[in-house]
Amino acid sequence: MGRKLIVYTDGAIRERATGLGVVIRDGQGQVLAWRSKRLPRAMTCNEAEYEALILGLEVVHTFRPREVCFRLYSLVVVNQMRGVFAVRDAALQRLNARARKLVAHLPKVVFSHVGRRHNRLADALAQEAVESEERSVTGRFFE
């Protein structure tokens, strides 16, 4: 098995599009990879946050980590993924189910809430994606 990873995710919305941002760091805080993606449809803030989490889950699987700490700005999504809050909205139920399916394939996952200032890079990627015409951008640092 791999190492412990820290994954920051964020979603940004505008009238006609949604931007997603994901930053993957190692246990020492070094950026290993990032991903941004533009979805050509508007959605709610919580839907955008779930889409960003799902993108992060998809990317993190390629690292085969032993543990993943997800740090999200959305307290609602964090508490729904922890099982503290119920998921009543039908759209969020579908997204929550998709996220849980991906989480089930990881050995250990922890969700925590972080303030916007601790999630700046993922936020910037999401903002850039929603404002651009590009579909997605991926980067990865190799050791």
C-alpha cells in the first residue's frame, strides 16, 4: 500500500457552469497532483462540492494510498459523508451514494472541514475552471 494523502476539494458555481478543484498533497504538505474541471451546467453549492469530492476520489485512487484525509470547505458535505447529517435532497442522495461507492474502495478515509483560507489552491482551481472555456486541466508532480 501507498502512503497517507491529504486531498483538498472545492466547487465554484456561476449562472451557466460549475468549476471543480482538487489538490492532492503528501503527508508533508508537498503538492503531488492537481485537477480542475469545468461542468457546463449550473448546480447548487452543495452539488458542486460533492462533484469536486467525487473528482478527488477518482484521482486519488491512482495513488493507491493507505489513508486519505479529505479536507473540504463544505461543512454540509463533510457531515453527510461522516454520517452526522442526513441526506434528504434527492440530487445530493445520488451524489452521496456515488461518493460512498468510491470511498468503499479505499482502506481508510477521514473527512474534515477547513476554512476557505486553508483551501485556497483548490478554490483557485475551481474558480479558474468555472471562468474558462477549457474542460479540464490535470497536473502531477513526480518524485
